[in-house]
Amino acid sequence: MVGLRGAQAQLWAARKARVVSFSPGKEAFTMQEATPTQKLHLVMGGRVKDPRGHEFVDPEGIHTVGVYSSYDAAVEAWRAQAQRTVDDAEMKYVVVHIHKLLTPDE
């Protein structure tokens, strides 16, 4: 029987590139090859009611900068927009992790 620490180590090692299922009481993991999930990031912004919050004044008028497949590219686009509007405290741009919305269990 695989100990709990050994099972956790095996799970972490296999998690990045495979879909893993583990049933308590069984000796081994069942692994199936899977394609890595795509991680999408949305950069958007607009005028907010309070600079400390995320409630937009005009949700229909939100400026969509773009969707990016890497976090680094999304941050670069966010930084460019945020620096462009740095003098306006009510303008806020954010990076939204779309992949976390699409697969909340991961």
C-alpha cells in the first residue's frame, strides 16, 4: 500500500502533464495522457466608481485590450494601458485569468 506522503508526491509529480485519478484503498494511480491546458488572460479596463474597488461606472463601455495566452504578455499589455492612464485615478486596468473561470477545479 502506498503511504499518504508517497501518494501526495506521486500525485504532484504526475499532475502537470497528465490527468490523474486516485481512489483511496487502491495501490496505484490511473494516468491518462492529456494535452496541457491553455491558460488565457484577458486585459480590460475602464472608469471605476471607487479606485480601491472593481465596480465599473459603465460596464458596457469597458475597454477590452485583448486576450493573451501567456501571463507575461498580459502583464505587459496591462502595464502599457495602466501607465497610459496613470494620471487618472478612476481609470483601472486588470488582468483576468480566464482559464481559472473556465476550469475552476484546477
